[in-house]
Amino acid sequence: MSKFLHGLIPAALTPFDADGNIHRADLRKHLEYLVQTDGVTGVTVNGHAGEVSSLTRDEQSLILREARSVLGPGQRLVAGVYAHSTREAVDIALGAKADGADVLLVFPPEVWEFGVADDPRLAIEYYRAIAESADLPMIAFVYPTYSALHLAPSVIMQLCEQIPNIVAVKDWSNDMVRYETTLRGLREQHPEVSMLSSYSRSLLGSVSLGADGILSGHASLIPEIQAGLIAAIAERDAGASAELAHDLFELTTTFYAEPIADGFTRMKFASVLLGRITTDRVREPLLPLSADAKAAVERTLPTLRKHARDQGA
């Protein structure tokens, strides 16, 4: 039996017009493209890829309702909960539930930087408050090991033990040993909880180890490749897996180059080149791409077009 969350769950971009307002037509077109991709089992909105830190609550609500309207049967709507306090997180979670969210992706609040590694109760009580108020399934978000917001495998096990609403872990640890430790812990102690890889630069390895799916902002641009990799690994097709991983390496080398802050701007620019959205506008403090950065993205077009359902403008 499939777990509640599995397969590919792209984290959507938020298209803006030239004035920096949400481009409603582009948003719907973008979401429709994602959910109509074979292997996509849901979509995440109001996350890093969607520039959530720049979105008002009203804009987050609009995006959720737009996404809800395009999802197909059985596809899950995942809403980011990006907050600076428990009270704010609860309010956002309740709003997301009212707007039709099926699942909450809980981002770590910045205050965790000052002690979550030493006192896991900061994480446990944060998740507990959201769970008790909104009573929706939740995804625990594991940040990279170099971040003070990182949750160690032992903390993840405590969360899953104490917060039954947690149905999945989004692992962005960017550390294969930590990733495998968390994965093995879940399989042994909480087999009902899904492992969703967000290790975009090592999807072949992380999915092959036994992930239940992928939750990735890069999937906003390349859903066919990531869904194809999940399928190829499940079918034990080594040749197809290797070919897709080869192309993924080329693409992630460009789209996740330093500065990482430009990553989703690069994806927006590529989406413009492919004719999927109108502008690559981002909101400050993010900045437009340099000419060199745009040229690097343009060099990936043959690979992008090889896999895309639309062949680009």
C-alpha cells in the first residue's frame, strides 16, 4: 500500500509580473504544468521556491486556492508554514487548512539557531502546537547539516514518536551519512513515515537508498526528469537511471551554483526561455541574474528540452 506521501511533489515557483505582483495567469499555467506531469502526486506551495518570505498572508492564501483548483484526484496540496513564532505558525497553519491544504510543510523558525541542537524540546513543542491547532498531516523539514537549524536523526525520531501528525520527513541534509541514518531510523522505528529526498544534487543516491519520493524546488523546472528517475529506480532500470542522473548532474551544477540565492531565479529564467512563464521577476532582496548567469542557464536548454513535454519557445 502506498504511503500518504510518495512519488514526486514539486515545490512550485511564484511567478510575478514586471511590477512584482503575482502573475495569476502564469501561476495557474505553472501549476497546471506540474500537476499534469506523470508521476506527480502533489504540489507544494509557499516554500523556498515560491519566495515565501516575500509573500503576504493574503498572497499565500491566493496561491493555495489556485493550487487547490488545479490538483487532480488523489494529488496532495502541501502548504509551507514559514513563521518566526509559534503563534504565527499556528495562524498560518489554520489559514492553510481553510484554503484547502492537505499537508503542512513546517519550516524551522530562526530562533532555533540559538539552541535546537542542545534542546530538542524547541522543535517538539513547536510541532506539537501546530498539530494540536490545525490537526493536519505534517512534514518535518531537515535543513543541511552545516545549518544551526538542522535536526539530527535522533531528534527526528523523537518528533515522529511524540507528534503522530508527522507523516513524512523532507531531508535536505545534503549529507548522505546523515540521510541514511535518518532513513534507517524511520524504517526501523516509524515505517509509516515517508522519506522524501530534497538532496537535489544527489538524487540517484538518495532515492536508490529507499526514499519514498522527492520534494524539490528543482522539480518546478524539471518534473519529468525527477519523476522519471523515481520510476527508473523503482523498475531497477540501471541504464535509464544513469542517463537521467547524468543530465541531472549537468543541470544541478548550473542551477545550484553559487550564489545559491540565485537558484530559483535561474529556474524562473529557464521557465521563461521554455515559454512557461512571462518574466523571471523576483522580489527583493533577491536580485536579477547577471549576464553570465543567464548565459549559463541558456547553455542548459538542449538538456532541458530533451526531457520537457513542451519544447520551449
